[in-house]
Amino acid sequence: MDTLKLEETIERVAAAARRSGRRPEDVVIVAVGKTFPAEVLMEAYQAGHRDFGENRAQELTLKAAALPADVRWHFVGPLQRNKVRLVRPAVVLLHSMDRLSLGEAWLKGPGSPPPVLLEVNIGEEPQKAGVAPDRASGIIGELIEVGVDVRGIMTVPPRVERPEAARPYFQKLAGLSRRLQVAYPQVRELSMGMTDDFEVAIEEGATLVRVGRAIFGPRIR
């Protein structure tokens, strides 16, 4: 891994945060290491990074065992109920909660489960996971009622040719977040933005960005 890429990403995030009137530390960079071996992630760790993301349960389990215990793991991919037992003990945040049945599975196990973000299908694309924006409030209410700690919302916007074209989707999610906070003040986190558009997402209020290629380079498989 080229540590200069990590430093450059940190600088870009900081600049975007300042443009949005916030501090650089108000935005968490989740370094998504999918397909890269633990040794590559370890280089980012040794450079001072601590928040890492994975989108496959088995890959997360292997890397969590290989990296130091103070890594803050995020699960950012679709999660099946039968994989909850692998993910729940390892992560500080689940970004992809999308249904009550998954929430009920998330509650099972020793101790308090980590907090979650509700995944919202902001573009209402039929092939994508996540709840429709108009169902977000109801699902969050159901999850909270059974005991799930919902801290915010997440989205993957429709694919666009230019980063700027993603802005309306980020604005829409940020607007939804503000409306949700009227009923659920704790639902404040906004996970949106990836390598191609994270600066736009931060300008629109992202508190977490999920960045892989900008830090680690092209996927290796």
C-alpha cells in the first residue's frame, strides 16, 4: 500500500469537511479493504489508521483475527441473518441494517449488540438493498422498539458519470436524516460517499465515508 494515498485521502476529507463548515475530525474515514489481504491493511494501521470496513462476513472474521485488537471494524455489505454470529462480535458499527428480521437476529448473542445504521435505497433502484426513503421512519421505529440501537442512515446512490451528479442523492439523504431526527434525535450519523464521490458527500453532511480504491488502489480480484 502507498501510504501517500492514505495521507492524500485524509487531506481531501479534511478540505471537504472545512468547506461544509465542519472540523476534519467530524468525518470518519472507513478504509474498505475488501479483496486486500490483512498485510495491506496492516500498512494502513501502522500509518495510524484505525477504522476499517469489510463487506463479507468471512473476510471480516479472518482480518479481525490478524489485525490488532484496537481496530474499529465496520461492516458495510449486505448481511444475512445466518452470518450475524460472525459479524456482531467483531464490529463497532453495522452500516447495512435493512429489515426488522435482521434487527431481531442482531439482538441475539451475549452482551449488547453494536449500533447500526439503516440502509436507505435513496435512488429506489429495484436491484439494490435498502429500504425506500418513505419507509425509513417506520422501520427505524420498529427496530428501536425491539431494542436495536439505530444511530443513523446509510446509502449507496445510483451510479453516475460525474461525482457532482451524485449530489442530489446525498442532499436527499441528508434531508431525510434531518426529518428523522425530529422523532429520533439519536439518528445522526450519515454514511454516504465512496472513492468516486466522497468529497461531495462530505459537503452535503456525511459523517462517515467508505473509501477503498483511493487508499488501497484497484481491487486485486
